[in-house]
Amino acid sequence: MHAQVYILAVFCLAAGVFPGNLPPFIHPCSKSDPNLNQCVEKAIQVAGPLFADGIPELGIAPLDPMKLGTVDVENPALNLVFTDTVVTGLKDFRVNSYKINTETGKAVFDFTANVTLSAKYNMDGRVLILDIRGNGQADIIITNLNIVIKYDYETKDGHWVVPKYKDNYKMDKAQFRFTNLFGGKNKELAATTLAFINESWEIIMQDISPPSIKNIIKRCVEEAKKLFAAVPAAELMLP
Ligand SMILES: *[C@@H]1O[C@H](CO)[C@@H](O)[C@H](O)[C@H]1NC(C)=O
Ligand SMILES: *[C@@H]1O[C@H](CO)[C@@H](O)[C@H](O)[C@H]1NC(C)=O
């Protein structure tokens, strides 16, 4: 046995997985299934919550909670930095549709989740007509965040790779909680400002959401890529 193969074998035994082994909660569909899309929809709906817990043996990080770290909202009018950002709720996602074309290697995954971003915030600047500043704890509660990921895939050395993807998203609503606005000194102004922010969620999210939600989507794609790298395509999709 080559030393490298031996080391890999020992590593895999220690980690409790064998190369090529499919996580038990993934029920692969068959390429020749006339209802392939529906089969994959169901498979993702079933496997998703467990996948979102992460698979340490395969180096797949949890998607719920998802640690996003620092998110910098770069806006000329508003300095806003979120730190220790944690996203929860993805695990309870609902698959709206999944479409795959095995001939062209294109797929579209459309899902919805109620998601909360929690972070420490530091903010100084202007939101619409209001001067706003503070630092404390922030929660952004998003109702029905709908994410659509269109990706290309090809098979390289027996594994799916995703050379590119495009995403877009929309939401039904976002609401905010910011503690310690204005240093906690002017409670009335803080309350008025918070009410205003909740009401103007749509405009505010146009500024705040791209860096955070793009990051969330990127992380989902990265963890899926790790799964594709660890499990052969032929096991993820049967002939
Ligand atoms: C999100 O929450 C709303 C109610 O707050 C509910 O109607 C909706 O079904 C939830 N969406 C998902 C994807 O669970
Ligand atoms: C804004 O929305 C959040 C979440 O629903 C709620 O907790 C908070 O009380 C609202 N703030 C105001 C001032 O309405």
C-alpha cells in the first residue's frame, strides 16, 4: 500500500467515513427517473435540515446556525458594521422547486426560509431622512426569504464541480431590533427611530441585505461544493 493511500485510509477510519460514502440521510435519485425534478425536490427537503447541521467528517460546516463573522454594509450615507453575525432559520427551509437538466449541466434551486440575523452592530450615519447612530445588539428578522440559485455543474474526476452560479433573492418582510440606539440616552428618539426603521424595511434592506444575503448564499454554495467534492457524482445521482 502506498503511504498516502494508507494515511488516507487511517484518516477516513478515524473520521468514521469511507471515501465515496454517501451521508445516510441523502436518498439519491435516478437520472432516468421521468420525475427526476420532483424526486430531487423531495430528497433535498428531507436531507436539508440534517445537512444544515453540518457534516464534520466531510468538513462541511453547519448552515444553521451559520457564523458569518463581520459584515460590512458599505454605503456612502451609512457606516454600519455587523460583527459576530449569526444566521439562524435556514434549516427549516421549504423547497419551492428544483430543476435539473442533466444534458446541459444546469440546475435551478428555489427555496424559502424564515431567517434571523443576529449580530453586534456599530452604526453611524443616515437612514433616509434620519440621523442614526449606536452600538449594541441587532436582530434582523426576515419573513419568507426566497432564494433562487442557478448553477452550472460538470463532472470532473467523477465528482460534480460548480464552475459558476447566479443568485437572486426577495423577501416578504424584514423587521429590526437594535438595542442601545443613540447610546441609550434618548429612549423616545430611539423608539421613534425603530418604528420608522420597521416601517421602511424595504428601502433599508436594499442597502443592508446585499452584503449579508450574498454571503449567506455563498456559504450555502460552498458547503454544497464540499459535499460534491467528498461524494462521487455517481452516488449522488444514480444512472
Ligand atoms: C415563515 O413564517 C410565516 C409566518 O410568520 C409563515 O406563514 C411561513 O410559512 C413561514 N415560511 C417558511 C418557509 O417556513
Ligand atoms: C420592530 O419589529 C421587531 C420585530 O418584529 C419588534 O420586536 C419591535 O418591537 C419593532 N419595533 C417597533 C418600534 O415597532
